[in-house]
Amino acid sequence: MVGFAAYCEKQGLKNWDEVRPENITDYLGERYEDRAAVATVARELISLRMFYRFGVEEGCLKEDVPKLVESPKLAKVLPHVLTEEEVTRLLSAPDKDTPSGLRDRAMLELLYATGLRVSELVKLKKGDINLEEGFLQVVGKGNKTRIVPVGSYACQAVKDYLATRCEEPRRKEVFLSRLGKPMTRINFWMRIKKYAQEADIQKDISPHVLRHSFATHLIMHGADLRVVQEMLGHSSVVTTEKYTHVEYSHLKKTHKKFHPHG
């Protein structure tokens, strides 16, 4: 608001009722020329709209001018994902000859196999997962319970870890720290960063990247969008549709690389 007020003063506009839509459009254009982010410009327009709407409702302003100005289109931010080869390197990074390595490998395998949120992963109880049948039950956002299949690699990794784990019987959590306490999101985040470095993965990686990779790789291999939505625990398929953009981006790169006129 302060920036727009200064702009209006330079334009010789003496009060808010003198502002026309083109004044707002020109101001937003100047903000773009100053290299302001699209999201920043969009927020400024929202602030102007709220100001004018309130002024009109209170009778201080005659016209809601900003509502005549089109909002800037925000670019779609595609989820950050790993390639299948990078996932393989990451999952192979933990040392399977150590208890902590077996645990970390099981966590990574399970995260990639199910697309769980990291908060869901660290809260997982032994009674939530059926390793013989290959599925787990998890309570996600909105307190909604969902059933997610678990592949054979992840099931075996969890079995290998549980077979060597020393614990107090009262601990129901699947994954524990070396002190026998439940793993935390931060602890696992730090470990996944460590393994990414060991696997020579240059991308910025987090547990959520494996969730994105899980969904993207499923769709790339022909999985139904509604099925992926169910496994991710998305309340709307619109949220899941962002992974189709990643797939399309992948197809464009493949076309450009291999087509003679790409």
C-alpha cells in the first residue's frame, strides 16, 4: 500500500477516488520491471482490493476500482522429484551391517514405497503395518484413516530392521532412535540429507521429496490418478494433479532429447 500511495502521489492523484484501473495496472507493471516476484505483486493487488472493498463498504470510497484489474497469473511450481536411478542410489546408501543403517534403510524404503508424509512415518506403530500381507494403515490429515499397500522390498527392509532391534516391550513405534525413543522428523531429515550427500545426489532433498517421487513415478508408469490420490491421502484430486504436470515435463524433456526435431 505504501508503494502504491507513493506511485499515486508521483502521478498527481490527490485522493483514492481518482485512481483508475490503468493506474493500478501501470504500477504493477513497474513492480515487474523492478524484478518483484509474481507472488509479491499478487499480494500487493490483494491488499489494494481489501482496502478498496472496506472503503466502499464504509462509504468512504465510491468505487471498488481494483476488482476491475486482472490478477497476475502465478506460475505453477512443480514438485521437486528424484529420478528412479537417484532413488536407487539413495536407498542403497545406509550401511546394512549396522542397526542404525538397517533402520534408516527401512525408513527410506517405506517412505518411497508408500508416499507417507514424514510425520506419518515417524508415528507409525507396529500394529499399523502388516508385513505378511503387505499393507499399512495410517491416520493422515483431517484425522482420516487410509490403507496403503507396501511393496516387498520395503516389507523385507522393515523385517530386517525389526529382527535386530533391541527395545523395551512397551515401545509400540516402529522406528526408534539409538536411545530407544521414537524417531523425530528433524532427526530423520538430517539423516536423509547425509545419505543424499553420500549418494552424490546434487538436488536439495528432504523426506517430502521421496513422497513426490513416489507419486510421480507411479503416474509415469501408468497408475490411475484417483488411486494415487487415495494412497497420498489427498482430499481432492486437484492436489494430486500437479504430478501429471511433472510427468508432462518429463515427456517434453524426453521428446527434446531423442526426437530428431526436438
